[in-house]
Amino acid sequence: MRMEASAREEIELVCASGSSLFVPYDILSESEVLRCFVDEKAFVEGINQRIELPITESALHRAVQYLRYKKEYHDKRGNIEDFPIKEEESLSLLEVAAFLRL
């Protein structure tokens, strides 16, 4: 049975070091992987509204920034500003993007 989180709920995302961020469901749901974790009550993440991720704290912050960017530009047309990525973070963000299917 599929049960979706409320758009006002905040979901806790926890990085490998244990630091966490609380992210609104509507932002988090821009990632199909994260949305599935929360929506499917068969997963402990869906019950606890807490997702532990094997990524660094800086990668978690950047992934959340990207999810906010994606939400902001989701339905926009025309000239859309590129999401800025520094060269030194590109490899780690590529791994995170692949993991979260961003």
C-alpha cells in the first residue's frame, strides 16, 4: 500500500558522519529514489521519516541544494540558469547523482 508523506512534512537525511538535514517532502521528492524510500511504508525509512545515506556531509548539502534548484526550475521554460558545480567537487557529486538518480 502506497502512502505519501504530506507536502509539509520534513524528512531527515543523514550523511555517513551522522550529521543530518531536515528537508521538506516536496523538495526531497525531486529524487525518485528518496521519494520511494519515504512513500513505501515497507521500508524503515518510510516509517521513521529518516534516510541514512552513504555520502559525505558536503555532498549531502550539495545534493539538497540541487534538489531545491530542480524544484525551483521544474516547470520553467526558456533560459534556465545552470546549477553551479566546482571542478573539485564534480567527481563526488557525480557519484551522489548516480546513487540518487538525479
